[in-house]
Amino acid sequence: MVNGPGGAPAIDFSVTSKDCEVFEGTDLKNCPSIAKDIKTCQEKGKTILLSIGGATYSEGGFKSEEAAKDGAKLMWETFGPKQEGSKTLRPFGDAALDGFDFDFEANVQHMAPFANELRSLMEADKSKQKFYLTAAPQCPYPDQADKDILNGPVYIDAIWVQFYNNFCGVNNFNTDASSSKYNFEEWDNWAKTVSKNKDVKVIVGVPAFTSAASTGYIPASKLAEVIEYTKKFESFGGVMMWDATQAYANDGFIKDVRKALGPANDSGSSSPDPVSTSASTSTSTDSTTTTKTSTTSSSSSAPDSSHSSSSSSSASASHKAPEETTSKEQKPVVPAATPKPTTVATATTKPDASTTPSAEATAAPASNANPPDENHSSENESNDELENNILTSVLGNDLLGLLGGLRKANEVASRATHGLTNSLRHAQRNRT
């Protein structure tokens, strides 16, 4: 929540916060180790966002427009560039995040003034750092929880649409348009006709494994068909995965999705491939999602946030020439092989409750982890080594060992089941 105990935001940084200490009298944690990770990722061209909201967010927004603007100033002083003379508690010291992601899954009040005040503060900043605002709506259009932000009054750089836990998810895609319920076309139309930013990028959010959401997971081979279809839309910006832990546990999933996306269109500037994973952590009373709070440190290249000009935003939003690494949450994503590049992600996005009566499931179990992964498939070996190093630094060897053990156990069980099935078939043939 934005206004937590002691007047400080209350944020859940998930498993990444094990080394953090709570600021006295608040629910805000002081996390110098995460601050160090944030700077490292930013030096590699990754975009780190803080996701506000989450499936269990219960603050309900703000009582008035003025309260919303005050809340934006508090978030900016807490997570943006360090303000001279400010006594605001800062969990990441002098590390400044690259923006904020809105992930509201229930109706909230006065969020447009909150978002616009953040945008004003970003534009007034005199540093050379680029800042972004993103959102993570569920796929039923229009999204009821984020409508005040998405219906035109706020300039949004990218959205991570959660195409899962609902009837319009990627699992209901069909090459026969008459029977397909996957509704990316509606969101593309939103980008062209409703969004204040007509160059906004729409990222396809998917579960990274079977246990990442109640419904909506499909294997990479099937997701490749969805991606191929979606590439024809100008607003398509890439793929966001919920979440990083699930993605790393699903061996080969990130690599195969990256391959399906193809090389990124860099529009003249260097940028990573269009895949982003969200880690968990969020400004929610007791929930998660940040980096896509991107604050919990997730990452990816983001869309160009300089909306003061009419030029189209590009996925070259990095602090320095973006290198291909991972780090939001996530948050937010990277550019796909489409006419225009794209974005970040943190991430953010997470499994959530359905927004319509026809939606299938509600919230889903999501594991929390840190950063996303972005690289070319021709560099698989170095990528795997890099991903393992990053994940180890975030989660620790114990959890990685557990994930590896579970994966091996699953393989053994699968082989045993296969052998038993063959034996039974053989026995049946002998009887006949």
C-alpha cells in the first residue's frame, strides 16, 4: 500500500527481502542488497519498475485527488531519484527505480490523478534517467480495475495484459478466428483509438509454468502459434511471463519463447529480445508484485518514455547501451520482432481474479523470484550460465537445489510411469 504504518509505503519484496531490515515504526524494509542488484541490472541496460497493487491490494486508492497527488510524491521520494533535503525513508538508498507499474485487480479511487502526478514528477526530473509508467490489466476488455488509468487520461508507455485466468487467455487461442477467444485484437484497437499514447506497446502476459496461474498455461510450442498470429499487430511488444521462479523452473521455456519471437527490431538502437519475466513484490497490504513492482527487481528493456514528442516510442529505453541479461515484477518487457519495439517488466504481472462472470478462475498461486531473462538463442550456453548466476544471487543455492531436485524427481517419475505403461501393454498383448 502507498500509505502504510508510520506514513511509509508497505511493500512485499518476497524472497529477495531475506536480508532486509524493517525501518522502525513502519512496514517498509531497508534493502541495501536489492539496491546493489538494481544498480547492476541498470548498468546492463535493464529497466526496473515498482508494481503498485497486486491481487491482495486492499487500500482502495485515495480519498481525494489531493491525497492521490500526495501519495505520488511520497512514492517518488521513496523510490525515484534521491531528493536533496528529503527525510523520506528509502529502501534502496540512492538507487532510483525506472518507473511504476499499476496492477489493480479491484476498483480503486483517484488513480488517474495519482498516475498523472507521477508522470509530472518524472518529466520535471533533471537527471538523464528515463522513467516509465505501465499497467497490467486482465485480458477482458475493458478492464474494470484499471479503467480510470487506461481510458485516456494517463500517458502509459506499455501494458502487460494478463492473458490467463480468464476466457480470453492464450489457452483459448485458435487459428480459426471464428472460434478463438484470445482477444489481442481488442487491446490493439485500444492502443490505436483509446490510449493517450498511440505508440503504447501491448505485451502478452502468460503463465511461465503450469502452477503459475489457475488457467492459461500453454507449452512454448503452442505459444509460438499465438506469437506468430500476434506479430501482425503493430502494438505488439513482446511477452511477459509470470513469474521468474516459474520461468526458470520450466526448463527451456524462456529459450523457446525467445526463439518464437525472433530477433528484436531495435529501430536503430541496441535492445534485448522481447521476453520479460516478472518477479514478485508489490505495494500491497500483504501481497506481492514488484519488480513488475519491478521493484523487486525484475527487468527488461522498456518503451521510450519521452512522450513530449510525437515520435513513436521505442524499446531502446535503457540507461546505457542495453546488454542482453536478465534481472520485475516482475514488471516490464522487451521488443518483439514487430514494426515497433517495446518494453519492460517488470513486471509485474501476476495471476489475478477474473474480471467478468464468464472468466474461469480467480487468483492463482504464484511463486516469487527476481528478474527476467533476455538474450539470443544463438548464445544458449552463455545465457544459461548467466541466468544461473543471476538466479543464484537472488534466490540462493538452497532454493535452486530444491528446484533442481524437483525437476529430477519429476523426470524419474515420468520414466517410471512410461516403463510401467509399456509393461502393461506388453502383458495385455500376451493375454490376447
